[in-house]
Amino acid sequence: MNPTLALIICAATIIWIIWRDIRNHLSISNVIWIPLIWMFILASRSISSWANITAELSELSGIIDGNPIDRNILILFIIIGIVILIKLNVNWIEIIKNNKMIFVFLLYCFISFIWSDYPFVSVKRLIRTFGLIVMVLILKCQESPVDYVAAILRRIAVVLPLGSLLLIKYFPEYGRYYSRWSYETIYSGISDNKNGLGAACLISATILLWEICKRWKEKKKLLKSLEFYIYSVLIVINIYLLKLANSSTATLCLILSLIILVTTNINYFKQNIKSITKWLAIVLAIFSIMELFFDITTEIILALGRNVTLTDRTLIWNLTTSLVSNPFVGEGYGSFWLGERVEYIWEEGYRILQAHSGYVETYLNLGLIGVGLFLGIIIVTFTKCIKICQSNFYYGQLLLTLFIIFIFYNITEGAFPKADFMTYILFIVTIEPHYTEMYHNVTHGRPQYGD
């Protein structure tokens, strides 16, 4: 097929599916486009990258200075977002009160510029993280925040797989690249690397699976709906793209999300939400015993065709953690992968700009104190998810699923604390501007927001 024709067909399909979603949810205002576009940029690549005017990986000065086009667009979006929040008359005191751990963590990130070798870069990157919070609050401060959250996730779940398939098949200069070591073809789709494509497919497929599970109790009605077949085709496309991306982390997390969605849909868990905590503890205990006696982690890694170093990840973790000057406070927010440290890591043969683990990244930049605060966020967020499940099961089920797969994804991919797509997902899960008791159960499985 001619690439131009393929582009027209793909664009028309995306517009048609989103138009159907808009028509079915007329209460969603146009402000959703601001956080949706921001999410798309995070899930794909920067504007300068799309325009082929971004800095090369080898140019360390470009990494430090950043790109003025991306910076100006980011600032513009943040300003627009703040204006929207002002019009919504948000209560910042209540927001901070209900998200204390997030704001304590951000305050610590801001203070960390004091000991950073690159304080200006640290502050700039923290502003980008603040932009994530602004975008999430645009969704969460609406009269029906659950509808807004579900809508933005449904729509991004349409754009990501179809856009990636288009680029891989018909615009390979954008959708593929070649390994500098083996020269094999690597598929990236709308992202700029294969792990980014894996993350996009993971979230897209999870959202679509949730939409189907949410409506499964009305199976006859579901099977007659056009959405069921649209979502099913998109899920198949996501699985196909995951295979092309060869992202083991994203594949395992997708299997995990399917298990969570199916098991939590069982009536026992619906009626005994608190039992999820007990069962998670049992699963962790069993896994720990099997790890102790049978080294199950190694067996799983080998079964996936990976080596025991997780494709050199453990070697990278050992190398990078040895370069931290102060293990308690780290090198400052967003400051580790700059200057002489990066030059040394590259000289050791690792042409990378992340540790391939969000937990290690947190330690490198923010030290043990930052790791402790991050664990606090995890505990508080899990508690919030369980509470929301008790008052609005399907919305809570979505948040809980996204949260758990984020926790596992972050083990071998450097998501948090960078202001990237997966951190956006985490903030959607954890930031609640209102008390969770305001969410209430509804019939027909459609999430709503209670007064």
C-alpha cells in the first residue's frame, strides 16, 4: 500500500474511533485535549525529535542544555494548564493535604538542587515533573474526574498502537532503527526506542482489557457492541507490536495485568476487597520461598531467553551505584546522568542515559532518603487504590492494575522519577485532589463521580 494512503486510512480510523468515544461521552469537555496531547508526546517522542532537530546521544552538551523548542512547548502547555486550573478554582490546600507524600517528595527533589553539580538543570527537570501534576489535576479536578481519566486512557490506547503500526510498516525511518552493535532491525513505533514501544503497548492493552472486563457482566450486550470488536482488534495489534519490540518487561507486565483484571473480577474479590492485601502477602511469601530454595528468578529469566544479568542491567546497576558520592542524598534530582559520570560510563562501554531501573535511578539522584520517600508513595498509593475499590470497584480496579504493573515495570526499566509516560500513569493513579470517599459505586459497571 502507498504510505500516503496508509497514513490517510490510519488517521481516519483514529479520528473515527475517538469521534465515537466523544459522541458516547458528551460530558467530557475539550480541555481533555491538553493533557491528552501531553501524554502522547511523553509516550512517543519530543517535538524536536519528530522534526529531526534533536541532539544526538553523543553530544553531552545538548543533553545538558536541552532543546529550546521542546522547552518552550513544555512551558506553554504548563501555562495553559495552570490557567485551566485557575478557572476550575482548585483548592491547592486540599490537594496538598490529600497528597502529602507526593508533595513532600517533590519538595525534597527541589531542595536537592543545592548539592547538584548542575542545579539549573535539576530545577528545569523538576518543572517538567510539576507539569505532569498540572496535567493530572486538569483531569482530576473536573466534576466527573473518573470519566475524564477513563476517556484520556481510552483515547491514548487507540492512538499508540495504530500510530506505531503505521510507522513500522510504512514509515520505517521513524518506526525502526538499527542496533549500533549487531545492526539488527529494532522496532520503536511512535517511540524513540523499543522499550518505549513496549511501555506504550503495555498501557494501551491494559486499558482495553479493562474496558472489556468492566462490561463483561453484561456479556450479551457487550458482544453486540462495536466497541468490543474495536478493542479486541487493538489488543491483538498491541500483542503483535510487543512481539516486534521484544520487550520482556512489558510482556510480563501485560500478563500480570491480565491476571489482576481477571482475578479481581471474581465475585469473591469484589465482595472482599481488603482480602487483596492478604492474597498479595501470600503470593509474595510463596515467591520468596521458591526464590530461596529454587532460585525461581533465574529460571524465569532464562526461560525468557535473557541472561542472568538481565541484558547487562545488573552490571549497570553495580557500576552506577558505585559512582554515587553521597549514598544518603544522591547527586541531586535529574543530575546523575550528566558530566564526568556519563563520560566514564560511556568509556566503560555502556552508551546509556538511564540505569534501567526506576528504583536505582531514584537512589542515584536522590539517595536513600529519596528511595524511602518513594516507598512511602508506594504504600500510600496502594492504600488509596484499595479504598477506591471499596467505593467504586471498577475505577479502583483500573487504578490498582496500573499501579501494580508500574511497580513491576519500574524494576527493570527507568521510569520513575523521570517525568516520562509511565510516571504520568503513576501520577494519574496516586494523585487524588478529593477524599476517596467521594467516589461511589454505580450499576452497569460505568465509573462515575459522586457529589
